[in-house]
Amino acid sequence: IRACRAELEALLPAHGRELGLDRLPLEYRPDVEMVAKMEDAGQAVWISVRRQGQLCGYSLYTFGRTFLYAGAPLYAVNATIYLTPAVRSLAAARALLRKGEQVVREHGAAAILMGITPARDIGSLLRRDGFRVTQTLYTKYL
């Protein structure tokens, strides 16, 4: 993430506006340095997409384990995925998802958890790529 920090920080406001993240009760202020430290510690992987040398998309996965199953394998949580409108397509989204799957598998993850927003429901794409609905996520801002 450090290698593309300036380009990323230029894309983040558009990503936030598009998803309405800038209108939530929390301040939209992505913490790139925290992600860089997580990458250094092996707790996250950052995948970037470039077209003609320009950053035009990215995906971030963090890693964890659950206490519910002793000895449970590592899982990856997709924290964000974004493609700029200029390159956004089903093929580009599928390629980014598959690259993410490959990378987290190489890091030892046995499962990927991915939440989606109602505004950008990509559930049909996820189901076609082998994901299944396992839970519903609700949010309450305090």
C-alpha cells in the first residue's frame, strides 16, 4: 500500500462518495498508515489494479481466526474492494476477486468473508464465484 499511497489517497474520496461513506455518522477518513503496518505484520494484504500505469482499483483483505472453533484455519475478511467507473465491468470485478482469492490462499486463508452494501449489491457475482450467504450484517451507529 505504501508504493501507491499518493495515488490511493487521490482515489479514496471518490470511493467514499460513491458508496455514501461520507454521509455516515462516522467521519470518513481511511487510515492508510494503519493498513501499511498491518501489511508489515502479515495481518493484511493489499491488491492494486493498474491500467496504463494508473491506479484504478484495489482490494484489501485482513486476516483473523475465530474462537468458536478451536484450531480453526485462518480466514480473510475483504475490508474493501473498488474499481473506478472507467474500468468497472463484470470481467474486471471477477478478475480482482479471483486475484484476491489467490493471494489470501497463498497467505494460508481457508475462507473469505465479504460484506456488501445494498447500494452496490454484487451478491450474484459472488455466488457465481462460489461464495454463499452465511450471515447478515447489521450496523448500529453509536
